[in-house]
Amino acid sequence: MVQYARRRWDRNRVTIMAMLLVIVWSSTGLAQGPLAMRVDGRSGTVEVRSMPDLRALLASAPKLTVEAISEPVKTVTVGQRYFVPNPDSKTWDLVQVYFKQYGGPNTLVVMDLGTGEVNTVHTGSTYTNFHLAPSVVAPNGKLFLSTLDGNMRQQICLYDPAANALALNAVPMPTDILGETHPMVLGPDGMIYCSGAHPSGSATAVRIDPNTLAVTAYGPLGPSHAPHPCWAYSMGVDDRFIYIASGKTPWYLVAFDRETGGTEVLHTNSQPEGYLAVNQNRGGASCFSRTRKADGGHEDERFWLYEGKAIPMVGDKPTPPWTEAPPEVARPPMPELSLVTARPNENGQAVIWFRTAKDKAAAEAGDLPAPAVGGDDEPPPPPPTDADMEAAGWRGMRFTVPLYPLRIDRLTELPDGRLMGTAGHYQGNFFHNPITGRSEHPGQCGLSHYATVIYDGKVYMSGYPNGPLYVLDPARPWTANKPVSKSRVISETDPQSNPRRLMYLKEAGAKKMLTAAAANGKVYFGGVWMREGNWGGLGWMHLDTGTEGGLWKPFAASQIRYLAAADEGRVLVISTLPVENREMGLAKAVDAPLFFFDTLTDTLHPDTLCPIPGSRCTGPLVAVGGARVLGWTENPADPKQSSILYGIDAVERRVLFTRTLPLPIPIDVGGHQWDPWDFRLGPDGKVWTFMAGALVRIDPADAAIEFVGSIATGGRLAFAGSDVYLGGTETLRRVRGLLAP
């Protein structure tokens, strides 16, 4: 009864507030005088404050004075590393990749662990993507690396350990073998095989002779995935056939006969939650296929791949069908590697330590035990000194690499008054103290950060890949990925790691979480699937029990783009982008819907609401008090020149007002959400955003728009005292005095 009475009072309060809203239907933003609107079955007349043309307001907006505060994140990504045996067959070369962002600028550090020689190679401004670049050491001892150019075309880099020399784009690859996934394997015949996506939507493959660098192109191979992209995630080769996991939904196990040119699909996994993988073995290949059962479990199938057939594996230790395998190439013993100081310091200086078994045995002290990480209120232990390392037989390879300032993609206020921002490219978070003016970048974690919510003093973050959920306690030091011994950093799942990865929101199915909200002891994240499908998913965590919940089937034709928690957190309003789901036979909706989710019962309301008929997406949302939510999206009649602001009642699921603006929404509502832009509630109760190169604030009581001032580049917004801070560029910026103290 108490809950019902509270809801009834809230609805009456919302009704009174809604009667004060102004509806301005002019595409020029000019008030037309008294307007009548219907609220809760009653009609009322509201005197609308006269406003000039919005374009005139924009033209007269003062230019804001923007201060550059700092470049809070100046670093470089530590990429993959590759071991290559030296010609003496006793020692190794190590190639370590560093890059600012995918595509470069790249620095490759080439270390000869036998002679101690260190060289650096810079790839320059040409786009070369070394991220997750597969590699093969050919029988002739040379390293082949598969990279991507700016058009996702595969290129091959070649490293010769005899000369300690790296050549970029060293093999004449065909232009129709594309990424983003681009596996590479060494076949039993000593040839190198690469697979990827063909422009037709099918998989494709090539063979490279490592001695002559001659290329043989095959493909397209197997069924097309068009209009969706093809992902050639893995491959294998025997003495006659190429096997490719072509996917993702459905997955096809494609076998290509190199002698006859014939192609056959050996196995299909059509389940959106399914998986298929091909592995290269000595003498042949193998396959793993997983499907999910209705009870939540899974069913696995395993096959040997040989002579163009998928042969089911039998028993706990199945025997491969081939009788002979090529002999293993002799390699020197692999050294032990320590990467705890591979991340450069603030001067770009880094050390990679290595130790052979002989070095370790000769060290008098041996390895030092890993110290325990400090408690919640204790700082992490200091990393081992150079003297500690050398005493235990380690040898250091020292070098310097360039550092780069990184764009600020997220910005928010912490409960203690500091600001927290997020750098792009997995480089973690930074903190800025508005009182001292000091910025600190304490570290990074394995999160590409898109969605943030603060609840009970903790910061909950999600994003990509695979919908992870991290928690950060801003009152504790950053400990994630900090060294705790000579060869170990603290795991992100360790209870003492801060931030700590709590889980992956698997029930949502979403690979990338784009938006977040908190309510009733839970944190909610919504996003998109990616690769297996293009639809949406909603996931949440019960903070008291640490358990997960989620659903995706109601969003099988709708990506989740924005969330807002209204009615004191009892209702989640879910903004979506309709998509076609060919796999499930679902057409793309004509009108973008808002969904409504009850956070008390974690159930989706059966009714949806389309606030703007014909809209491509319902756009960003802000909860502005009670059951009211403000939204903004494209005007379907003229999306390039116009947009629509709207308000809804989240409890009664109805539109309160719409207002057409003669200015477009300055973001792609279906994009990656890296836009230098924001749409959020400020401490003054106004909604702050950007329009046409100007910072504006919107009064949610009457949708009146005030142009605060013009600004060259927007960004995520944060507030401290009377000042406004901006992300969106590589520099943290400030505009003073825009708020009352």
C-alpha cells in the first residue's frame, strides 16, 4: 500500500509538472504564443515565453574562453611480442611492438638476446595495424607477420634474424584478402597459409612460399555472409586441404581442396550463441564446435580435419587419423621473460628482462618470493629494483620509445570532488583534482571503456570486449596491473586489484556495452552483440549477491544505445536503434521504440513507445526528475538540418511534448559513441549539451534552450564549483564561471 501510494503521488506530481511544459512546434525555434496541450485527460493553456530564432541565438552566442589544463594521459600501448630463433640455434631475438592506436604510429623494438643489441623501427605515418597480428616462423628461420592497412587489406612484414632487420609490406599480397581477423598458419608442406574475408562476403585464403615470397591466391571460399561481414577467425591445413572457420552467424566449417579447387561445407553451427574454431596440428587440423542448450548448459563437438573430412573424435585421448607428421624444427630453449617494466615510464624508458635456465641456476639468491599485495588501505608493494632482478640472474634490455597524448573519451565527477576521465585505446583512467590542478594517470586495465555509473561511492564500468564489468574504489590506490614480483603483475580479478574485473555480463550476449544506469542495488548495462549478430542486450549485476542477470531476445531487432533510470530508479528507459535480424527472420522496425524495464522485478514491460514516428533511433536520454525523461534525436523528415527534442512520462509510457529544432543533432546516433559531445544533467538541474558548435543548456521544465557560448570542439562534460571541464580532445580543458558557486 505504501508503495502504491508513493506511485500515485509521483504520478500526480508528474501530471502537475507536465502541465508546465511548453510545446514549440516551429522548425525555426520561434515561439508562437499561447499553446494548448492535453495532460492526463485535461486541457490546459500555458503562456509560452517568447524566444528569438534559435539560429539568431546561436549567432549571438559569446565565444567561450577555454583553458588548456593538462594532457592527462601521455603513454603508448604495449602490443604483442614475437620470438625469433637466431641463426646460431642457441639464442633468440625478441620483437616488441608499441603503438599509439590501432594503425600507428608504431615503434618496433628489435632485441637480440644473444648479443644485447637493441634497434628500433618506426613505421611512420602510414597506417599499419599490428594489433593481434598473427605470425609464423618459417622453416628458413624468418618471421612472417600479418598486419592490416587502412582498408583492412592484409600485408606481410618480414623479419630476418640474421640481419636483425624488419621489412614492412614485404610480400605482394592480393588486394581482396581482408581482415579484421586474419589467421596465419604453417602448413605441413612448409608453406605459409593466410585466411581472411573476401569482398563477396565469403572467406578467402592465400599461400606464401617463404623462400621465394611467391603468392598463390584462392577464393572466394564457401558461402557468403553478405550483407553481414565475414569473419575468418581460425584456419588449419593438411597436405591437400585448407579448413576455415567462416562466421560468425552462422558458422561454416569450409574445406577447400587445393588440387581440384572444390569447396565443401563440412559442418554448420547456426546458433547465435554458438562457436566454431579450427586449430592447426602437426600433420593436419582439428575443429571445436559449441552450442548452447535451453537449460543454460552447452554441448561440444570435436573433429579431426583430414583429407577433406570432419572425423568425430572418440575417447578421452583421441588419436589423429594421419600416420605421419612433419618433424618439429629444432629451437633453442625458450628464455623466461619479465614484462613488469615493459610499459614505459613518463620519459618513455622501458626495460624488458629475460633469464635463461642457465642464468637462473647460476644466480646465488635465486628468484625472490612474490610479496603479498597490501590490504584495502595499503599501497601496493614497490616493484623489484634493478639490483633485485640482476641478483636473481635476470638481464635487462633497455630502450626508449615515443609517448603520445591520448583523447579523453569519458569524463565524470567522483564523490570526493575529483574528476575521473578515460583515455582511449585501453589506456585506463586518470584523475584530476580541481583544487590542486594536478592530473594523475595511475594505470591501465583491459577495458575499452564506454559506460560508467557511480553507485554507493564506487565506480562501475563496462564496454568492450565481451561486456566486462569492472568496479573501481576511488578511495583506494590504483593497483590493477601493478608489479608484485619480478615477473608478475596483479591479476585484474584479484580481490585486491583496483579496479577489479567482477565478471562478464554473459547473459546479455553483448560484446560492447554502450550505456549504464543504477537502481535498487543493481547496476545495468546495455549494448550491442557484434560479430555473432548486430542486435542488443541488457545485463545487470546484483551488488549484494554478486550475481548476474540479463536478456537479449526482446532486443533481437534493436540495439541498446542509451539508458535512463526514472521514477526514483524503478523504471529503466531504454533507447534503441532498430536493426534487421536476418538470422532470426526479423525485419527492421520503421519506428524506433523506447523499451521500459521494471527494476523491482527485473522484467520488461510489454508496451513500448515510439516518441518520434519514423525516427532511426530514439537517441540519447536524460532522467530529469520524477518520471520525466528528456530525449533528443534526428528529425526523420530532415535529419541533416533538423532534430527533435522530446519529453516522456516513464511510468505512464507516453509522450509529454516534442519540439522541432532547426539544428541537427551533432552526433551519429548509431555510431561508436566516441563523439566529442555530451547530453547530461548539470548540478543546476539543466540538461547540458552541444548544438552546432555551441555549448547549450536546456531547461527540462519548459524545454527552453540557452546558448551558453560557442566552442570549437565539444566533449564529455564535468562540473566542479562554478567551472565546467571538457574532454573530447587530448587536452583536459576548463571554462570558468559558467555556474553559480
